[in-house]
Amino acid sequence: MTDDTKITGNDRRGFLVKAAATLLAAAACAAPVGLGLLAFVNPWRRRGPAADDQGFVAVARLSALGVGGPPQPCDAVATRQDAWTWSREPIGRVFLVRTGAERVRAFQALCPHAGCPIQFRPALGCFACTCHTHPQFDLAGKRLDEHSTSPRDLDELETRIAPGGEVLVKYEKFRAGIAEKIAVT
């Protein structure tokens, strides 16, 4: 070997120092770049509809419901949020029945038999399943016929009145076709 092609200790040391500096710089940049990518792909990790911390969503104003009046169909609307957008979207439907000055009952608008929509029939003064003529329920959600195809009464939902006069409903869906009221998660 000639002197021109020899690698000296200083050259090796310089290379190692430069390599170590490059690795440290890459490691220092990795955390912010990783967090940036995580924020960028956040919509793929989108959070589902949100309610308050106890699961309640606002569905109507108390003043819009008359005491003893007919049941009012209302959409349960929740907030959906991701990295870039905020939106409100319906998660289901309920019927509200105001029974007193500060008392409101809420019923799931799905039949406990097969999950078909429920309608209020003013001429009959009862709730009826749109898929069957038999499952009919009174204004308290009780089955009117002991031979009903529905295995249980209408599913009642927990309600409360917010200080501003909004009716809040703890919206849940339940398994259809069984006698027990089991929430679907």
C-alpha cells in the first residue's frame, strides 16, 4: 500500500463522529416527525359520536313539548370530531312524552321484536310497528295485546332536564327479538 491510500486514525475518528452526529440528529427529528404524521392520519382513527361524560345527548327543548300532548319524534344527535372537522350527526330516533312540568319519558323508536321503526298513530292513540300490525304499545310503552309478537314493552331511555331547559336522553340501542333488555355496544 502506498501512503496515498492509507486510512489514518484521524480519518476513522472523523467518520465515526460524523456518523454519530447524523444518527443523533435523525433521532432528534424522529419524535416531531412521528407526532406530525400521527396528527395527519388522525381521521383514520376517527372518534365515534360523542355524548356528554354520562352518555346523554340533547334531543329537544322542554318548552316544545306540551304536558299530556302527543308523543314527539326527535332525532338523537351527537358530535363527531377528528383532526380537521367537527360535525353533528343523527345516531337514532326517540319519542318524547311529557308527563309533567319537569318530567319527560323517552322511548326508543325501534320495535323490540325485529328492530323495525315505530310510529305514533294519533287516530288509535298508540305506538305501532311499521313491519307488523300486531305490536302496538300504549303511551306508557306497554304492549296492548298479551299475544303481541313483541317480546317486551317499548325500550324506555333515561332522561333528564338540563338547567337551560333542554331534554337530554341517554341514547342506547337494545337487542331485538329477546325478552331481556340488553344494550348493544
